[in-house]
Amino acid sequence: MPYLPTGRPQALARSRVFFELGRVHPCGREIGRLGDHPIFDVVEDEHGRRYRYSGVAPVGVAGFDPAALRSGEFIVARRLIYRLLPTP
């Protein structure tokens, strides 16, 4: 069965779609901050899937560019990019 992320699908110009993960909680250490928001090295969703911090999404004049996301990457908490970790 294909992986179906949790969260809200976001449609942008040119029919590009990305997923913003909604209900995640930290399960790793805090490694930094983006403004007043903490960045954790690993977060977990409500189904037990884990994601590792991958970077901050670039924002241009038109807003977030979904082309910045690679396969298996998702947005968490505004502009933080997390990559799905393989299941053990």
C-alpha cells in the first residue's frame, strides 16, 4: 500500500502539491530555532512515522516554492522541511 502522509495537502500554482504535516511531536533533541519556533532533529506523526530535519524552505516573492522539496520531504511548522525516515 502506498504511503499516505497525514496533514493538509496544499495546492499551489502550476498544480504542484505538497504536504504540510500537522500533528507531529518532537522525539529528538532541539538543534536550533527559526524565529521563536524550536527545530528538532526528529519528529514523529500520530501514526508513529518519523521524520528527520532536512532544512528550511526558501521563500521568494510569490511565497514558498514547492519545487524546493524533494521526494519524501514534507513541511512542518511553517517552513521547516523534514524527510521521512525508513521504517526499521
